Amino acid sequence: MSLVLHNFFRSSASVRVRAALNLKGLAHEHVSYVLRQKEHQSDAYLKLNPQGLVPALQLDDGTVLGQSLAIIEYLDETHPEPALLPQDPLDRARVRSLAQAVACDIHPVNNLRVLQYLGQELKISEAGVADWFRHWVDQGFAPLEQQLAGDTRRGKFCHGDTPGLADLCLFAQIANNRRFDVDMSRYPTLQAIFEHCLQLPAFVDALPENHPHAG
Ligand SMILES: N[C@@H](CCC(=O)N[C@@H](CS)C(=O)NCC(=O)O)C(=O)O
């Protein structure tokens, strides 16, 4: 299968998918879009992905999939090993719930277009925008830390000792947090999971700084 990932090195939704592709051992090419230059809003990209966000995954028959969680679940269904979701329905719901706590409740309010709107349209200072970012991370991370710290289903990763969908989302968020000086000492359980991810080349290679088009 020849796969093309339309993405941007710093995009955390792209980091999720890059790490998933790496965990599955799926080779892929990169097409990069510089978000600050609005390359993801070009006619050519909008033809591929009318949602105008990265990432999008293009399959060898030309089909384009948008939305990182949908892409990751597609990869998991078509390449079941290693599994990114557990078998048991309740466990699957638990992992999806953890993943969505990051991907649906933290990431969207901290997305580039939101931060740009705050700065460019509402004229909020750079420091104010950074405060906004940290506020919404804290709103999401504090309950997540509490939930995961007290849960025996957690292992090295969010669910047991193998990485899955929730870890992909958490890893990408924590990697992104570094740009805004989020104080991770308040979230020792989340930080420990991040560090376990960093033991795996699949995650390390997905980091922004290791993207072939980083810069
Ligand atoms: N829910 C989408 C979010 C995708 C998304 O927001 N991507 C960001 C980069 S992380 C983006 O394209 N931002 C462009 C913008 O904000 O203008 C997903 O999970 O794929």
C-alpha cells in the first residue's frame, strides 16, 4: 500500500497519525503544508480535503481520509497489529474516552486558527494567547491526571503496557505543550506516559523536530 500523508511538522493532529503509521510499520511519503502561510487553504489542498485541516491520508487508489482519529481507526482496522484499541468494548470505550478528552476537548480550542483569531482579530497579546493555551491544557489535563493516576488499568501507557489511541493523542499534545511552557510537573502520570512513549522510535520519529520537512 502506498500512502501519502498530507501534514505539517508541527501539527499535533499530524503527530498522532505519524506515530500510528510508525507503530504499524507503514511506509508513507510526506507532503507538507506550512500552516502560517495558509498552504492548507490552497485550492489544490481543499480539493483533496475540503475540511482544510491537516492531516489527511491519501491511499493508493487516491481516496483521501481526513480527521486524525478516523485515520488512525482506519489504519487499525486494516492493519490490526499492533492493535491501537483493546478488544473488549468497555476497554475500547475507555481508550476512546481518554483520546477524545485530548483530541476533542483540548486541541480544538488551542488550534492555530483559534490562536490566530485571538491575536489577529481580538488583539490579545502574545502572552495572553499563551495563557489561553495553558488554561485549556490545564482544564483538560488536571482531570485526566486524576483519572489516570488512580486507575489500575493504566500501565506504562494509558491502557496497559502497550501504546494505543489515547497515547497517540496524549503524546502529541504534550509534545505541542513544549512550545507554550506548560508546567508538566503538575501532571506526573501524564508525563510518565509521555516518557514511556519516548522510549519507542515510532513516537520519537513522529516528533516535529524529526519530521523530514521540519524547519
Ligand atoms: N480534528 C482534526 C483537527 C485537525 C487540525 O485542526 N489540524 C490543525 C493542525 S494540528 C490544522 O490544520 N490547523 C490549521 C488551522 O488552524 O488553520 C483532526 O483530528 O485531524
